[in-house]
Amino acid sequence: MKSKEKRVPVKSIRQEIKNNLFFYLLPLPGIIFLILFNYVPMAGLYIVFEKYTYQGGLFGSEFVGLKNFEFFFKSIDNALRATRNTLIINGFSIVLGTVANVGIAIAINEIRNKWFRKVTQSVMLFPHFISWIVVGMISLTLFDENKGLLNQFIQMLGGDAVSWYSNASLWWPILILTSVWKGAGYGSLIYFGALTGFDQSLYEAAEIDGANRWQRIMRITIPLLKPTIILMFLLNIGGILFGSVDQIMGMTNLNPLLFETTDTIATFVYRSAILNGQFESASAITLYQSIFGFILVMAANKLVKKFDPDYALF
């Protein structure tokens, strides 16, 4: 005779929630915020497929299908130029920014004096809180053709003044480096937080074995940071087409002479759609950016999963 298996009593969902009510309520504000400001506005995507008017509203305006996408792609040269500039500026900013963030986090973590470490963190965080308008004023002080500090220095060395605001080829590196400079301190916080959670016994054992500081960083710190680096890279790549309008407006004032390298999708839409009140066209391009970003995340995640499944997002 087969022995009957004992059934383990399972708590009901209601009882489970009742017993742990406080813990279930903790994420509630974040969930409400996410629903209100991320999911509810998705209803506005319908504007992409209509010729929006204030009289008709969201659901009373004329349905036009995919016509709003013609706004961006009817001038294929401008569309490709804007996409190229966005990918180059944001792509290099993500890669160089990741290197800078990791480097700063490791450097701060290696500082043994607590007071000096806090001062260093504060100094590195400061650029994050400077608006792009102020950065634009600083760049004008540096790059002005007649009174700019850089041109004065170049002329002191016997060189000719550079026309920074009429030479488009100079602005890819300028925008990339200023973006990395402004975000490096804030971006390093995540990596610094990860560093503080590492098992210190690993470093102590390596030190006993004779490993110097550089070897400990390369053989212990970097491998342990690898999951965080990959995760942040995958999250950042999803927004690679969402350029910083305020950065380019603040630093170039949408100078037409620089459009060859500074006109991104965001600034193109701002100039061509938002200023003219064509919100449906702007929404269509935003949808294009989101879909393109989603495809990039999926492709990058699949690539990561192929080489190391443990580090993939899903």
C-alpha cells in the first residue's frame, strides 16, 4: 500500500499580504508613480496616427495613419544626418562615460583618508548640478573667436585663431567630452556603491600573496564590477537616440553652421515640429526613437547572452 504524501499547508495570498502588509506597501508609491507617469501617458501615442487639433482633441482629430512619419523621412538626407549625429555623440558618450565612471569610482574607492574621499566625491559631483546654459557660457568664454581663452593661448604660441563656432568638424569631440565630464561624477556613484559591497577578504588575501594595488584592481575589482558595467551599458543603450536638446542648445544656440555635426534627432524635431506646433509629428519621431532603442537593447542583450548568459537582462 502506497503511503499517502503529506500535503504542506500553503498560506493564502490574503493571509500572506496581511502578515507582510508593511513590506507590500513599501513599493506602492514607486508603482503608483510609474503607472501615472509612464503607463498612463502611453494613451497619447494615438496622436502619432492622427492630424491633431485642439478642437478635436486626442480622440476626435482626423486619423491619418502613418502620414506623420513622412515629416521626418521625406528629407532622407536630414533624417540620416540627424540619426548619424545622435548615434555618434551618444554612442561615444556612453562608452567613454562608462570608462570614466568606473575609473572615478575605483580611484575614489582607493582613497584611504575618509575626509579627502568625501571632498573628492563632492568635487566630482559638482558638474552634474551645473545647467547646460551655464556650460554654454563657459564654452563661449573658452571658444569665442576674438576673446576666447583657447584662442588667446593658441595665439600666444604663435598659432592662428580657430573659428570654433563656424567649424562643424570640431563639435563631435566637444559635445562628447562635455557630456562625459558633466555626467562622470554622478554616474560613478552606482559603481562606487557596488565597490563598497565587495568582500574585503579577497583583497586582503591578494595582498598577502604579494599582489600590488594595480593587480588587485585588474584581477579582482574589474571582474567583480563586470555585471554592473554590462547592466548599465544595456540600460543606457536603450536611450541612445534620445539626444540632449539642452546641451546642444546651450552650447551652440542651434547655430546652423554647425548642423552638419550637431543636428541630432532631438534638435531636428524641436526645430521642425515643436516650434511649429506639430505635436503629432514630434510624437511620431519619439515613437521611432523608442522602437529603435528597444531593438538595440534586445540585440545587445542577445549578444551578451550568447557569450555569458549570467550577465543578460533576461
